[in-house]
Amino acid sequence: MAKRSFDVTAVWDAEAKVWYSQSDIIGLHVEAETLPEFLDLVRDLAAELIVANHLSPEDIAGTPLRDLIPAVVIHGAPDATAAE
């Protein structure tokens, strides 16, 4: 069975003035100027990338849907509020 939980961390780059992702979701590379924009992008992209890069055809065909839906946990950097 595929992994059930994935982590995404929002990291603030003060020099570039963008949020960027650190994640265990293969292919997820997000940059955004605001934290809400970052969160929207992660929500839009995470599920598609998990299906494409973490689930085999056997997983999809042989597993009940309720067991295929993973958790995506989004973490903010400790200084997240200071950057906004």
C-alpha cells in the first residue's frame, strides 16, 4: 500500500521574499509571494502529484478509495507570521 501521509513545509526566503516548499511529495516544488497563495498552490497540486508519483496502477486498482486518500500536512515555518 502507498504511503498514507505526506508533509509539506512552507519556508520563507527573506532574500528572495518568497515562500518555498520542502516536501516528501515527489515533484512538488512551490514558490509564492504570500502564504495564502502558497497554500492554494499546494492544495491544487498535491493530490495530482501523489497520484502520479506515489501510487502504482496496482494500488489504484486494488485499494478501496477511502484507503487511497492520503493526508497532506502543511507546516508553516516558525517565523511564518513575521514574513507576512
